[in-house]
Amino acid sequence: MNSQYKAIWLNDNGDLEVIDQRYLPFEKKTRILKTAYDACESIQDMTVRGAGVIGNVAAFGVYLAAREFDGDKDQIKQAAMKIRESRPTAVNLMWAVDRMLQIVAQSDDVAADCKAEAIAIADEDVLRTQKIGEIGCDIIESIMAEKKINQFNMLTHCNAGWLAIVDSGSALAPIYEAQKRGIDIHVWVDETRPRNQGASLTSWELLDAGIKHTIIPDNTGGHLMQQGMVDMVITGADRVARNGDAANKIGTYLKALAAQDNDVPFYIALPISTFDFACENGVSDIDIEIRSEDEVHLMRGIDENGHIQNIRITPEGSHAINYGFDVTPARLITGLITEAGIIAPNKNAIGKLK
Ligand code: MRU
């Protein structure tokens, strides 16, 4: 794996090296993870984030446990369960740990086999996201043909690019593919309060790739859609239930409502590993992470001396609540773009993927 367009890679010492996303867009720093504890901490403190990359770090975390505990299966399993619980909503985390634990159970050379499996999961993601890009870009082309337009305006929420799922992302994969196909594409980037994954990460990725984009405050999307300035909305997902309800970054639901009110197609892009086939109803059953209220009180930015600072924007004494995700009901979703094609957001179509 090379490190230039990857969020994570094994370095020459066999440790896992990751881009520390807490410093973006100001500094491109990496962090080295040597133990299962490091992997767990990096998921919890948001060094790494995004459903796909969380799953990859979890898988490599089990490998690091196998290396650290010299193949002792009980200790590896204990460490794996801690990693599995490090964040609650993105199901790729549980999916990846469970897949690694099957290897642990069967293997006679646990560290070597875990390493091979973690690499296989990451390599599969590369192929999955390429396919999602191609299928999603076909949708872009068909909307352009239908509307007879030469420039395409996409709106996206949060970050679902290569920082969130190797190698091309989920929601950003069709945008990267559109650039490859020479399509004139412009992206409205929701800032994505409170952690601003859109403003700091998606914009950083798009700028680096030379893709036209405009950062917008979270509340702007509805207005743009009313004015005919959005041709399609696309987001990633953290967990999609069997009935097609999709959990993604808080605020996604409101974009889907506005899209429906304005006849704008609303797509979710995801690998099949993001479906939770055991979850029947997303709105009622998906566990939504509640994060620290400090993320609402404090804004992170860079001052004129180049120092990254947290600045308080609320009165001391006011309380805040910080739900990390919301669930968009299936009825608001035009289609689910997966490596297996465009899937209708319903039980019947999703059940066939299992
Ligand atoms: O809290 P985060 O930054 O991990 O949330 C990320 C998202 O909600 C992404 O949109 C989602 O993981 C899909 S990208 C694979």
C-alpha cells in the first residue's frame, strides 16, 4: 500500500500508520499505532473516523493484538472486543472485528493470518469503492442527459472520501470518477457541524484533487435546492438497516427532507459491509452515538500565528447535546449505490444481498 492517497498503511516496521485527521486541514501529520490499545484509542479520539476506515483500523487492531499477545487467543479476543465497542454506530467496525475473530478462531499462525486478513479487507475496499464510483458516476451522466445540462452540481454532507473509506471513498467516489471522465462537476460541501468534517476534510480532499467546490453552512442546502442549484445529493452511511433506513452524520435526514420537497435525487453510497442485516428498522433500532458537548461549545481553528486552537462560542453554563448521527428513513432515499449495483431501499432488495 502506498501512503499518498491512503488514510492508513502498514509502515516498514509492520506498525499501522494513519493520517491523524484531527489536524486536518491545517497539518498533514501521521500517527503510528503499535498495539490494540492504540487502535482503540485512535478510533475513540477521532484520529481516524469514517465507517470504512474505522473498520480497517479495527481489523489491523486485531492483527496488532495478535502480534502483541504472541498468538494467545483469549487475550486477542479480549482486545478485539474492546475495539469492537470503541464507537457504537458504524457497523463496519463490528463487521471487521467479527471477520477477524473468525480467522483468530481457525488459525494456527494467528499473527500472520490476521495480518493477511486485515490487508485483504483493505484491498477489497479499494475495489468496492472503485465500483461504487463507476456506478454512481453513471447516475450523474444519466441525470445530465435527462436534464440536458453541461455542468453538474452535487451536494454532500460530512466526509465520505478516501479519508473515510479506502481508496476513493463512498459518496466522493462518483465525484472522483466524474473528474476522470471529464465531467464538469461542482460540489456543495456542507460544513457538517459540530466537528466540521465537510469544511475541514471533504474540502481538503477536493482541493487536493482539483475539484471545484464551495463550502456552505449546514442550513444552506434547502435554499440551494429550492433555487434549482443542486442536481443530486449523495452521502455515505454508517449503518443501513434491512428496511433501507440509513444512519449517517447528523443533519443528513434534513438534507433528505429538503431533497424530497424539491424533487432532487437523494442517494446513499455504501459498501455492502455497511448493511446491518440483523437490524430490521433503522429509525427505531440503530444505536446513535452521543458525543461530548464540548464539540458543540468549542470551535477548532487556526490562529494568525499558525497555532491550532479551540475557541468557546457558547455561554459558560449553557448545556448542549451532541448526537453524532441521525437516520434517514428509506422513503426519502432514491437508491443505495453499492459495489453490487443500485439497490432499492427496501427489505426485499436488501435481503437479496445477504
Ligand atoms: O463521526 P464520523 O466522522 O466517523 O462520521 C462519518 C460519517 O458519518 C460518514 O458520512 C460515514 O462514515 C460514511 S463514509 C464511509
